[in-house]
Amino acid sequence: MYIHIGEDLNIRAKDIISILDKESVNHSNLIEEFLQRHQAKLINLSKSPFKSVIITYDKVYLSPIASGTLKKRSAQRNIQG
């Protein structure tokens, strides 16, 4: 099962470790430090300010899609699949 996370990119749902909303990132020093340490793996899919952060085993994505929307997509896939 794949989830569209922005631009033309779909990733496997089972590869997702965490989906964080923008507010969590902006208010957590720990998450900011995590993003700084993983700059080499960071892929910005958002042309405007990002709305969510998707952490996978290989990469960290900044997505223009809200975390709530991504959660709904994941839940819909689970029901269908």
C-alpha cells in the first residue's frame, strides 16, 4: 500500500516510522535537532512552507500535505487493502 505525500511521490506505508505536524516541529527542540542531524537524508517536497514531516527508514520528507490528511489517506488504504 502506497501513500501520496506530495509532488509526484508515493511511499510505502510500511516504510513510514512517523508523521509529524508542523506545530510539533516548531515547538520541539528535539525534533529540530533530529532534522539538523539528518540534513543529508532530508527531501523537501514543499514549494511553500511545509505542513508535515514524514520520517521513513531511509529519508525524511518535508511535505506540503497536512498530517491529518496523510493520516486519513493511510486509514483509507488500510480499509481498502
